[in-house]
Amino acid sequence: MVGIVDFEVGLPSGRVTVPWMAERSGRPEADVLAWTHCAQIPVFDEFEPAWELVADLARKVLDRAGVPPERVDQVIVAGSGEWDLPAWSPAAKVADELGITAAHCFEVVNFCTASATAVQIAADAIASGRVRNALVLFGERTSRSVDYTDPESVSMFNTGDAAAAVLLGATGVTFELLRSRTRTDPAWCDFYSGEYTDRGVITRRRGRQLNLAKVYLDNYLALVGDTLSTLDWAAADVDHFLINQMDRRMHERLVRKLGIPVERSVFNYERLGHMGCADPFIALADLQAANRLRSGDRILMATSGTGFSWGVTAFRHN
């Protein structure tokens, strides 16, 4: 059995508010709120290194699980590459902070699908016997790539920052990994891209594509359908459906199309923005805090990321 032994999520102390975004962009507050859904978005400010919060969360997870640093063979930081410093390894920095000296430390860049990608890489290594325990970590400064002075970038104003630490192993598993499947539609590779400015690297949307919502929906439906078929599940068998909190309207359409009751999903749009790779783990933590998880529960995590890639990962709660 391979899967998640324990995990922890955390939010930075900084915030960007709707009035601030409206003033910077020149958009009415109502326009901004239509995308953010909440009045403020958590972000790392200039005085809070992301790696420090990630290291604190990872230390808590290792301590709770009783896993010493020398039994961690792999440390992966996943995201879009917006680390605290360029040309630098946050995975190695966290490992050094925790006293993990014999692990392979590296980064996985697949944007917000990097969570599914990194979990799959770690699980495959554990299943093969090459790795005993792996730390998959999320924590980057994605918000600093948003150009709040550009009124046409309002669709990205819900992008915030968060951190999470996920410990995977083959013993003491809390969430058994049953299946993970990812796919990319490369035709959309140039729809979002960064550019160098005097304020640093910012992300721009290149044009308007009205059928992107349909592409999102179709890819999610195909991956979920394939996962359900492979596991011999029906939509009614899914106890919890967790998804990146990027677009509420698409989220609602997706659960309706799948036939999964809306109450079996987690909607954090009015409380948080899109917290990148950490989104589904924040939702999972919310389920734990609300005492909504039961032994045998079947969980689907759906992720998507710029590029464009999609992923669906299935777990069973032990």
C-alpha cells in the first residue's frame, strides 16, 4: 500500500485586497470581486520567505508521523517555478533546514497540476522500492507574477499563495493512492506566458479563447470517466471531489455533468482565492477539520495547470 501518510497546509501572513486591486488596475471593485469571490487573497509578502513556512509544515508532518530525517529519501517541491529565488532549489533548502542529508531533492514544474505530477512521481518511486518516504511540498510566490496594474489581467487576480507538506510512504498510510492519471493538450501552450518587465516576470494571457472553458470541462470529464471506469466506480461512489479553486462556474458545471452531488465537493471561493498546488489539500484539510472523513471514503482530486495539463488522482481513506 502506497499513499499519503500525513499532510499539513498553511497560509502566508500577507494579503491583497479587492479595493487595492481595483485601485491598481482601474477596474471597479465589483469586476474584481466577480473573479476573486472573496475580499482578500493570501500572499507571501516581501518579508516572508515561502520556504520557511514550507519547512515548518514539513517538520510538523515528520514529527507527527514519527519519521526521522534519515528515512526521507526524496524531497520534491512542486509548482510553477516562482520560488523565493531564481536558479535555486527550494527542495534542497528545506531538506537542509530539516537535517535531511541523503535524499534526492528536486523541483517539478507543471503549474497547478504539479501536485498530481509530484505525488505520482513519489508514489512510483516508493512502489518500486527505491524510496522509503518522500516529502512533496508546495509553497511558491505565484502572486508576484500577476500584473495588478493591467485591467485585462483581472481573471488572474484570484491567484494567491499557500503552502503544504505531504508525506508519502508505504507504512502508516492514511490515504491510499489508487490511481493517478495526467494529460496535456499542447495546443494551448502559448495561451499564458511570462514576460520580463522592470517589475520582474509577469504573466500575460495571449488573446481570448471562448472555448477554453469547454476544453477544461472535456478534459476533466474524460480523465474522471477513465478513472471511474478503471476503478469500477460510479459517480455516486465518490464521497469527496476536490478540485483547484480557479473557476467556480466551471467547478459547478463539472460536478453537475459528472452527477456528483455538489455537497460532496468543497467550495472555498468566498474564503480563499486560488491557492495554486495547495488547493486540493486545503480542501482535504477542511474535510478533516469538519470531521467529514470516514474510513473507506473514496476521494478524487482534480487538478489543472497552465500549459495546459489536467490530472485526476484517486485515494481511499483508511
